Amino acid sequence: MTVKLFLLCFIFVLGSVLLISQLSYQFIKNQIRDNDYYYISQMLSKVDQYVSLTSATLNTILFSVSSSNPNEMDMESLESRVSQLYEINSNYVSDVYVIKEDMSIVGGNIPSKVLKELPPDRNRIYELAAQSPYSMIVIGPYHSSFSGWTITMAKYIPNSRPSIVAALDIDLSSFEQTLLKINREESINIVILDEKGKIIAGKPGHGGILQPETSSFHFGGLTSEEIAQSNESTIVVRNSSEHPITMIKRLTSRFNWTIVSINSEQFLTRSLKKITDYLYVLIAIGFILSLMIALVITRYIRKPMSQLLNKINLIKHGNLQERVNMNRKDEFGILSGSFDQMVDQISDLIENLKENKELQRLLEIQMLQSQINPHFLYNTLGSISNAVSLGRYEKVDPVIRSLIAILEYGVADAAVQVTLREELNNIRDYIEIQNVRNNQYFELVEQIEEPLMDQLVFRMLLQPIVENSLFHGYQGGRIAGEVIIQAYREENVAVIEVIDHGVGMTEEQTSSLLHAGVSRGGDRRKRIGLLNIHQRIQLHHGSAYGLTISSAPNKGTCVRAVFPYLTREREDHL
């Protein structure tokens, strides 16, 4: 028991520590991940804001060019204006220029001023802008002989004669440097892709394979074009080293570009490593605490339990004098107090049982003594002698048979219950003798329901009650009268009543019959008495049963015996 209790407490405490540690670790991990996602989301939002701001600035530059009236402005003034816009916005653009209808240009930077002709890789700029005269177009990214990897923004200038297109080349290197300033986390790379998956700015890093000839990249078989065209906002892939890479996408508000953050899970793992080390320390501490707590709890429970078990074993071997006596205010204190109280009650019950057994034995001895009372035999034999002397020979044999039946019935085992039918047979014999002895006629009237004839009662139950009726009610047999015996059932209770119509008794006389062992005949004629019957019933069946007497002077007497309804068949079934 002690080992089981120790293991139970140890496993419970250690399991709780491990569970809390694991839940805490998962919570911290999720919080770090959520914080990373929030940080990345904020970063992508800033990049989008920067792209939108840059777009607005570039639109302003083109608007400044298109707001001039080319018809009223000579080429020198236009070139001066373009050069001025280029110098002001050189941090954003690598060139600002105007394309004429003959494909000559008026440029802002030195190469375009010197050449004054549109390079072949930009011939389609004019055509695309002319096709969309009322909107700004974005061309690229493409490789320019002037600007390298370039994106061009162009706008057709309406009402110009001859027709011209204002254009500018975005300085992608400056654009990329600004992105690097926004992204200060080494663990996160930001790439801006166009709708075809070409890199506009940024580098994939983290083991992504870059393809310079197409300005694209791929991770584990997933190309940048597939990334740009995917409908998923979060994509998890593996790089060439089989490390997990998390990509989070966001569409820009302008240009139909996609901003992609590329985050390696290795950095999350490194961030969690220190937490894992602390977790191991916490588990070790939890293991030691589990041992200590299990030992304390085991000792706290085992000591009073062992004390209680030792006392129980002593009491089991019959030592009812032992007491636990725990001075505790917890459940063990309550248990020990209840146990001591229970032992006291058992001791009292044993003493009461001994007293009841002794009382029962004395009552049965009294009952037996009354049946072999020499006065009863003397009076009965005297009755036989009187019958012979008076020549009433027909009464001799019935009296002798009744006397033999009464003696045989009385000397049987008093502890064995008999049926009401057997008890009535004994009463008939008793009345037969009393009729001859007193030279009177006492009529026995039986009013009994047939099922109650099998009711189990004590041997010699009715004879002392009937005797009480003859000696008290009918003044020792000097008055003739009826003795009525009736029995009926009330639910699970059987009621047997003995009624006479004699002189009756006062309340004091009635009460004395259940508090004295000698009848009104005096000490010289000891009988069983109603008290004997009343005590025997209550000893066997409890205080709810027994005798009650109701009587009044000149109104007769009724003795009522109450038993639990019980037959031999019902007793066997129970």
C-alpha cells in the first residue's frame, strides 16, 4: 500500500510538472511564432506602403512632365525640365526622358543626353504607352543596356504635337537598398515578384536556388512563378538542406506585384533552444520535487493509516478496549473518532446482547417452571378426583388427555416458534381442564382469518393471557363467560387479541400487569405472567411489537399482541 501510494503521488506530481512544462513550451513556441507572423505582417505592410509611396512619387514625376505644354516648349526647355526632374529624384530613378514620335529621346541623365536615341530594348515603350493614352503603364522587369535590370514607367502625353511619351526608369538598386533597411532581421528575406514570378527586388536566401538568367528562384521544386501565382497566403517548403522554409505573401496595392517574406524555421529552432534548456532544468527540478512531495504525502497518509490498521487488527482479535485516539482535525481525525465511537457502540451492543440472552433464558425457564408447577398438577388431579367422586366418569379421560397434551406441549423447546393453530390446540386443552376444575362453562370463541392460522408465535403465548382472563376477568372461574380469540392482519403486522367480558380492571391494575412478574393470584401461585410474554416478543422482534392491554371496570379486558406477519413459508423465502 505504501509503495503504491508513493508511486501514485510521484507519478501524479511528476506528470503534472511534465504536462505544465509541455503546455508552457507549446504556448511559448506558439507565441514566438505568432509574434514572428505579426512582425512579418507589419514588415510586409511597410514594404507595401513604401511601394505605394514610391508609385505616387513616380506618378508625380510623370505628371510634371506631362503637365508641360510641348507645343509651347522648345526642346531645350523640355530637356532642361527633364534634367531638373531627374536630378531632384535621382534617389528613385535612374533616368527621366521623353520619347518622340521618331523614337528620338530627350533625356535627363548623361547617356540619354549624349545618344538622344531610344535603345532597341525600349522601342516598345512608346507603342505600349500610345495604346493606353489615359493611364500609366509599367514595363518590366527587363534588362536594359543603360540601367541594367530595370522597370520602366511611361505615360502618353495627350494633345501633344508631335506625339510624345514621358518615361522614367526605376532605380531598382536603390529600391532594394530601402527594402534592406526595412528588413533588419537576418532570419527574414523579402522579395518582390511580378505576376510572372520574376524578381523585382530582394534575394531569396536561406538556401533558395537563384536563376539569374530568368531572374527567378526556386525552393525544393517550387518556383517563384508558382509562388507568385499561388492562392495560399502562407506556403511551407524545404530548401536544398531539407530545412523548413515559411513564406508569407502579400499583394501590393500598386503594380500587381507580390511581396514575399522568406523565413527559415532554423532561427525559430535556435530561439527555442534556450527555452528547451530551461525546460530540462525545470523537469529535473520537478522530478526532485515530485520525490519530496510523494514522500511527504505518503508519510502523512501512511502513518495514521498504519496506526488505524494496527488498532483494527487488535480489535479483530477481540481486544475491544483499544482506541485509536488521533489528535488530528483532518479526515483521519474524524475517521479515528468515528471508529472509536463504533467500537464503544459494539461493546455496548455485546453487553446488551449478553443481557438479552440471559433474560431470554430466564424467561424461558419461567415458562417451563410454570408448566410443571405442582399446584397446577395438584389442582388438575384434584379436578379428576372430584369428577370420579361425583360419578362424572365421562370427564376423566378428556381431562387426562388435555393434561398430557399440555405437559408435552410445554416441555418442548421453548425457543422454537409454533403456528397459531398449534397454540390454539393447547388453549382448547387448557379450557377443557378449567371447565372441569371450576365446574363452569367457559366458551372459547375463535375469530381468525384462515391465512393467520399459520402465523408463527411463541410457544405458550396465549395460555397466560387466557389464564389472566379467567382469574382476573371471571374472578378465578366463579363467573362463566366467553373467551374470544381473534386474529387479523394489518399490512405486514399480525394482531392477536384475547377478549373477555369479565369485571375488568382499573388503569393502575392494567399497567401493573406489564411491570410485574407475578399475577394477581399472589406469590403462592407464580405464573408466566403477561410481562414474560411482552419481554419475549420485544427481545425477538423489537420495541415496535409486544402487548398492549385495554380494560375498564365492568367492561371487560382486551389483551392485544402485535407480531410481524411471518409464516414458515414466508420465513423460508426471506
